[in-house]
Amino acid sequence: MSIGLLTEIFRDTFDDETIILRADLEAKDVKNWNSFTHISLMISIETEFNVILQPIEVQKASNVGDLIELLKTKGCELNL
């Protein structure tokens, strides 16, 4: 899996083609990132990467870098 797929998921979820993923990117940095879009984002990530993310795991991920590290623990090979 590539970071390109993750970027595409973010861009589709937030309807923003200008999103560029960085390790320190947080919800506050993305327009329209709210609780609803967060759930949509996580569901899309689970579907596209064929993983199951536990709520406690997602809660601990405070930025994109943490999310990538979480996905790596699920067997995904991603790097920014």
C-alpha cells in the first residue's frame, strides 16, 4: 500500500484535492474535519487497507504520523 492511497482517502473524505499529508497533520489543520468526517475517514481507511482499527487505537492517534504508525502495526507498509 502506498501513501498515495492514504492521501486519496483523505482528499475524498474531506473533498479537498489540496490536502498534503504530513506526519504532524492534525484534525485542526483540515477544514471540515469533525466527528462525522473522522468516522468516515476511519471506515474508508479500514476498507481500503483491509484492516480493523479499534476505537482505543484510533483515539491514541493524534496526527497523521501516529495513524501511519498504527497502520504499520496492522501490516501496512507506509512512509511519508
